[in-house]
Amino acid sequence: MRMKDGKSLELLLIRHATSIANIKGKLAGRVEPNPLSPEGVKQAEQLSGLIDEFKPTKSISSPLTRCQQTLKYAGVKGFETSEEIIEMDYGRWSDKSLKRLALLPGWKRVQRDPLGFRFPGGESFEECRSRLTSFRAGFRDWQGERIVLCSHGDIIRILINDLLGRDFAHFQQLHIFPASFSRVQIEFPKGKEEGVARFLYLNRIAAPAPVATAKGYQVGGD
């Protein structure tokens, strides 16, 4: 049921905790199984107090194991899953070593011109953004809600970049660490199609998290 205009929506955006692929330095993509590492389990458990304090009315997870486990170990019960916030499809790059990917000609292109890049046999960033734009279109229906979203690095970067009103070409300037959380309040002024976002905090972590990189880049949501 659509709620009256004027009420705000609060989102707690959580990137999944450290996974086995993170530890191995792989770009996991949608390849399963890829559960949390022992360190990731501890990180997820440390999110429980934050989520309890947030008092969510609803929680939504990517359907992939590492996101669902993050919410489960954080003590969240009864959450939904959404295909719209699933990890990017990295195609033939999925489950590959970041160090090896960094040697490919396409690596430099994805860093310099992400908007014109399609992962071999997979998704483009434009296609990913399109499904996230569709997901955001439902935000107005969630006015008055406090929602936890657990997803992936690239997904959260694109969401945050768009909510900030930044040029899409700059989304890779945002680094989203495993088990990090960002809180945003979205107002819906009457007569305006888009909501107005105000970030209360961005990319905080409850505990140090190892981040798999190659040549200094954070690539993909792994």
C-alpha cells in the first residue's frame, strides 16, 4: 500500500562480511558456494548491535549466500531476498584471481571507461545500474520504513553514487569495504519525482576487514 508523501525512508546499506573469495583474492561474482570466512562470521556478529539500534521494519538481502549469512549471523530474522540487488554478472571473469585479471587488456578499460565496458559473457555496468534504478523506483512506496539492505560492493557503490546525484562515471571512486555500513535518510518532497537523500554516515566498519585488491584497485563486489 502506498503511504502518504512527506514521510522519509531510512536505509542501512550493508556490504556482506568477508567471504572465502575475499580471502583468496578472487572476483567471486555469482559463483556459489562462497560462504563467509571465519573472520567474516565475526564481522557479521559485530553488526548485530548496530542493526538492533537501527530498529528495521524490513530487511532485504541479495540472494547470494555471503549476504544471507551476513544477516543471519547479525541476528536478523525473516528477511526477504531480491534479485535486483544481486551481485553483478562478471561472466567469464567470475571466480578468477584479481591478480590474474589485472594482467588482462580489459582490466585497464574497466578502470578507465567502466560505462563502455561489458564483462566478457556477463553484464555491463549500465545494465546493472538499470536494474538498480528499477529497484530505487520502489523507494517512494517504502516511506516511513527503516530498511536494512545487504548487498555487494559494486551494487552499493552504484546505489550510493546515484543517491548522491554524482555523475555515474565516478562511481568507482567510492570504496565499499566488507562488513561496512552506510545510513541514508531519503525525503520525498511533494511534487518531486525523485527523493532527496541525506547520508548520516558512509562506509563505516565495526571491525577491520581484509580487502582483496590487485594493483591498488578495488574491483567488483566479490
